Amino acid sequence: MVHSSLLEAVQFCDKYPYVFEKTEKQPVAFKHDDALLGQILPNVISALTEYNNSVSPSPFKIEPDLVTFANWVDTFDKRTEVMKVLADTWRERKLFPVLEGWRNELYPIYGHHDLVFVMERAATPLFGVSTFGCHLNAYVTDNEGKIHMWVARRAKTKPTWPGMLDNCVAGGISYQYRIKDTIVKECDEEASIPAELASKARSTNVISYYTFTDGGLQPETEYIFDLELPQDFKPTPKDGEVDCFYLWPLEKVKESILNQEWKSNSALVAIDFMIRHSYITPDEEPDYIKISYHLHRKLEFPTPIRK
Amino acid sequence: MVHSSLLEAVQFCDKYPYVFEKTEKQPVAFKHDDALLGQILPNVISALTEYNNSVSPSPFKIEPDLVTFANWVDTFDKRTEVMKVLADTWRERKLFPVLEGWRNELYPIYGHHDLVFVMERAATPLFGVSTFGCHLNAYVTDNEGKIHMWVARRAKTKPTWPGMLDNCVAGGISYQYRIKDTIVKECDEEASIPAELASKARSTNVISYYTFTDGGLQPETEYIFDLELPQDFKPTPKDGEVDCFYLWPLEKVKESILNQEWKSNSALVAIDFMIRHSYITPDEEPDYIKISYHLHRKLEFPTPIRK
């Protein structure tokens, strides 16, 4: 076992510090109209300062503890264009490996009252902006009433977490997509689950955590859906993102999480499922409350505005 | 409608400030071995100081920003005795109205590694200690698959929230009781649900929030259970705590919450149920994420240690 407990497994994902020591340097706040949009690490600040000094007029105002847009960057369109040119430039110059995983997906960045701009998904960790996705737990109830979960094995060619275990279906929520529509679309693309079946997916929860990788900071929120599949339906890979699917009892799901075989945030989704379906219970799991805190971290960024 | 949104309804319960203004006076921390056990309001600090000066040896060490036990109060038994004598004294002197609701139930107060002491339930708000309870959502699925919730009307004679709506069953978790056993016991006492049926209750979640009343501060954690009842079973009052039960569609549950007809923390339990059962969804509820934050507040107090 690599994780000694489920608490360790959730802390392996929700690992951004809750409290900084006074001697530790915190990332720089990226703000707009008093809303915290993101947090930027020192290496990105260096690159951003260099870039900002090389273009005229400079698109950002960079202070020691604060990055904001320059005064002339005063509309949604201008902010979006500034972020696009910056990401394109860094991508061409191969400045950050994370940009090699370019997605051609635009993610919305929200302020307190409005959408501030949209930006390429692959660049979001460089600015530590809050992103939103959806994950689906597909499961089967056997004739004895016992739950088995469909678990995906990620393709070995995926740029992130290759070959690791994952939820049956997951996806980011792009600009202007509805959450339920995103789940139905991803069900088809990733697991060949037809829309008629996928539309029975039920929204059941939301989890939030703050993680980071070599690529940058990732405060993330995932809307959770459950879909009970008929015993005779088998999800099958379609778009090449998934290698294969397994139908596992929850004992094996838990064991594989402790064995660190899962993509770290997807393990949180499976743990939340096991809590809601009474497989992880407070009388048996000593860290039940602490696990719940890590599944529901209060992020200081604005939440989506849907109009 | 008294609450303009579900967010307002959850904030009506989880209302202890998240951030204090620098000019605001915070309650005084009650600590043991670096663990925050509780938080004490100024009026209680005054009474505690007076009491502490009147007995010898003084059981507490009272500093401007910190209350701890005096050095001689160095065991579980001594701490429990000190708290008992104090609560009995204040009750006799009728110093705090909250003590008139005496329960004869001992609540456990945890430190980081051990149980620190146990104390009378009615006195817990005076010390702002973290308490733990369990709530049960009882529901029925009709022939069309639609969910109806059993809602309790609290007795008009209850000292707190008389005549308000409540979850079908709820109870505090006393010292040395298991959570599931507490639910089964309360199912019988409050709703005449026999153990055979009640034992089918499934643990599904935990919620946490920090509220306060005239009686004091209440950081609380509630373990949530769901129990699907047969269509032909009707819960009935037994111990006089409940006036009657209603079987309501979720539309009516939501409406009555917005109409402020519910005990404030029990509304959170019903909202969590409606989220998990896909009645409240992120595509329709604009405050979905913020509501979730308030249902899962990270409390700074130690969590239970079960041995």
C-alpha cells in the first residue's frame, strides 16, 4: 500500500497549503476588480515580467504582491485577446512544457459579477485560475444489491497520468456549455454511452480541492454525476483517451486508491461516491470528517455565473 | 418567502463570521495542549472569571485571549469534574437560560489525540465546543419514481425551535455511543420506526457549520443518514418531541425552507438530501457551489477519536 489511509489519498490531491508559514513566499495574487482570479508562481512571474516589458503598451500591471490587467485592458474581449497572445507567444517559444498539452478549449474565468475573460485550458495552471469540470461515476447494482463501479484505465499516450485509473467519464466544462450537456457529450466520446442512457445521469454533488503539479497551480471544482447502468451494458473506449474499462466491487476500488493507482483527483470522486453509497461510513472510517473537508475545500475564487 | 434563495437559507444557519474585521472582538479561545476545544463569548468570560476567583484552587487559567485548565486539572476525570461542578453551579444560580434545557446527556470534547473531557450537553454553547449529531432523511419513492420526504413538525413544547419543521429523526451523539446505533435508537424514540426497519438507514454524508443563538456558539457536525421507507409505513410520534409527520414532495420541502418554516440546521440536511438526490442541480441552482461550502465548513476544532 502506498497511501496508509484514505485521508492520505485525499491529501495527496488537495495538497496546496491551507496556511503558509510567515517565512514562506506565497504565490502572487492575480486580481480583477477585487476578485481573486488566480495565483501565480515565481517562475511564471519572471516570464510574465519579461514579456510585459517587451510589449507596448504593457498588458499587465505587475506589483510585488499583485498582478492586474493594465488600465487599457478594460473589456472582456481585450482581456481575452491579451491572454491569448500571451499564451500563443509562450507556446511558440516552448517556455512552459504544460503548454505542449494544448487543448483548443476555452475556459471561462469568472469575477464576482461577470465573466472576466476566457483562456486556453492548457494555460490555466500557469495563472492558477479556478477551473470547473464534471466527473461521472458509472455503476451497476448486482442481483444481491451490491454496487460495482466502472473504472477507466487511462490511455498510455495521455500527456497527464498515463495508464492510471480514472472515473468512467470526465471532462472540463468549456465556455458556454451546460454541465449536464457536457456529461452527456463526454459519455459518448469517452465511453460510447449513448445519449439516451447518459441522459439518465443524476447530478449528486460537487467537490472542490486545490492541487498542483509541475505544470502549475490547480484550484478545481468538479460537479459529480452518478449513472446506474444496466447489468448488460458495457462502456467501451472511443476517442482513444481510455485504454479499457473494468467493473470492480468497491473493495477493489478502495484498495486500488490506497495502492496509488488512480489519477489523484479522480480518487476523490470515487471516495465521495463510496461515502454517499454508504461503503465508507463514519463508524468505521476514523478520518471521515477530515476526508469530507478535503473533498469540499472552500476556494477563495469567484464561482461560476450562469445567465 | 422569507429567504430569497437557498444560499440565504444556509447562511442563516452557518452564520458565524468566516473573517473578523480587525476592529471586531473575537471570542476567547478555550484550548488544551494546543488543541482548540471551544470559543467563549465575553459574557461567559465574565462569569467564568468571577467563578474562577471564588473557588480555590482556581480550576482555570484565564488570560486575555486564552482560557486553559489550571495545571492541577491534569486528567480526564479532573477536567470532567471541574466542568460538571461549574455547570451545576451556574445552573443552580440560574445564570444562563440555556442551562434550563438541561439534558442529562454527556457530550465528548476531543483534543488532537485524546478525549479531553465530557460535559453536559446543555452547557456546550457556553464554551462554544464542537458537537456531533446525526440526522435522518426518511423518504418514500412513489410508483412514478418520484421522491417524497417525511418531514417532522417539532412539538410546541420543545425549548428550542418549537413548532418548526425538522428532519424525520435527529439526535446528538452522546459519549461512547456509535453513530449508527444512535440513529436506530432515535428512530424508535422519535418516530416509532422499529429497529428492523431503522437498521436499513444508510450513512450518506456529513455536514458541518458554525452557528450561534442567544444561548451561545455552536460549531456542529451532523452525520447524515438516508432511509427509504415502504410506501405503506407511516412514522408516528412517540416521545413527545414531534407533533406530527408530513409526507411531502421535494417542491414543498424547498418552498417551506425558503419560507423559513424549518429549524435552521435541519434545513441544511434537507438541502444536502435534495442535492444528492438530484433535485437541486448545478445547471439550475446559481449558488450550487457556495451552498456546498456552507454545508461543509472546515471547523478548526479536533474531530472525534474512535477507539
